[in-house]
Amino acid sequence: MPTIAEIRLRYPHPVSQRDTAAPHGYCVGWAVCKAFHDAFPGWDTDLEDNHFPGEYDLARMLADINPALDDGDAYGDLEDSTAWAFADAMTESNDIDRDFEAAWALAAQALAYRKPERGAQR
């Protein structure tokens, strides 16, 4: 499993989706997903042409990478999952705030996330 440090070395210059001057740019979420893409051949998201996956695709891929993030309700609502919370925060940090360090930090937290044990105090 690649680490965020390794992914950052491979994809060192993310940009905001708003930066139209970078036609071949990519976001932090894409870099993480691209690094894991070969391990998940069933992913149907086109990472070759779409370098800025939306929250839904990013959340789905994060949950595949780290199943602990897939904690949606009983009906499988991805928007209620921890994966969605990370995907949304990463996208906002990357594309709206242009805070790539925050997006990388969120990506690292998403990969390291573990479900709290039952009965554990928060």
C-alpha cells in the first residue's frame, strides 16, 4: 500500500479544479486514487480523462481503499459515511480553499482511519 509521502513524490503539484491554466492538472484526491488504481481493477471511474473526481467517486474509491471508511447507514447511503466526509473535506480544501497541504493531511487521515471501538469514549 503506497503511503501519502510516496504518492506526494509521484504527484507533487496538485492544482484546484478552478485553475483552468493547468489543462493537465490533477487534485490530491485523484493522486491518491491513481496510486491505488491498479489494486482495484473494478473501478469504473475514468481517472485518465477526469483528474478531478467528484465527492461521490472519491468517497467510493476511498471506501474501497480503506473499508473502515464505509460506515454509511443500513441503506448504504454513501453521503452518510466517513468516506464521504473525507472526500468532501478533501475536495473543498483542494478546489475551493486551494489548501493542498490540508488536502494531503486529510488524505493521510483517510488512509489511516480506523473505526472507534464500541463503547470507546470519543
